[in-house]
Amino acid sequence: MVIMDVDGVLSDGGIILDSKGNENKVFNVYDGAAIAYLHYAGIKTAIITGRLSKTVSYRARELDIMEVHQDTLQKIKPLNKILIKYKLSPDEICYIGDDLPDIPVMKKAGFAVAVRNARPEVLKYAHYVTRTNGGRGAVREVAEKILKAQNKWKLILDKYEA
């Protein structure tokens, strides 16, 4: 399973507030495609984020992300629930993060990823640091790396080259 933070990972960390207080975020289309590729290859996805946002709920539904945990800065608790629910070991988890609340999950994940512009304290817990900033295709980069390592990239290519 690939579990992602939102602000700074799936988005660039910016929050757009309109004059009525409605929140919007900008998501990268390549990251969305990557999530679809992971699903096509049988890899589950989840979100654990500190903020509560209707925009995140909408985007997660749009992408068929099966687990969404919002409004939680203690991210280890939802991680443990996910591990139990899906009968996964921590070694079967890739976690992508960028900021201090991500550290406990990164320390437990089998494959901890920090986006290129993550906080320095977070980078030291990463098994892999993306070449791309959060919100700019970093999730796509990680998805391709996982799919290629698991010899599932050809499955994705065959879908489009057939």
C-alpha cells in the first residue's frame, strides 16, 4: 500500500481561500494518473493528513483512494488501523511525507519516501528522496519506481500500447 500526506506531497503546500472561506488546493494530474496506475496494478492507496478538507475528500473519491484519514497530526494511529484492517506488515507500506508529523510513520514504513523539498529533519528518515518537489509529480515518480521494481510497469504500458 502507498500512503501519502497531502499538503506538501499531493499538493505543493499552498492553500487557496476564497472570500467566503472556501478552501481549494492544486493537485498534479500526473500524481492522479500514478494513483490510477497503482490501483490498476493491484496496489492500494491511502491518505493520512493533518488538515480536514472537503477538497481532499473530493479528490480522494475522484481517485478511488480507499482510506482517507484527515484532521490527525498523530499519524501513527491511523497507520496502525490500516495495518490491522488490511492485514499488512509495516514492510508492505510505502509512506510519502514532507513534514515533522510524518516522521513517526516514516520510521515504521518499509519504504519511507520524502519529497525533494521536505524539511531537513524528515529527509534523514527517508529511504528515498524524490527528484521532484511535492505537488509537482513526486507521487508519480514514486509510483513508477515501485511499479518498475515489482515488474508491473509493463502491465501499465501494455494498457496503452495495445
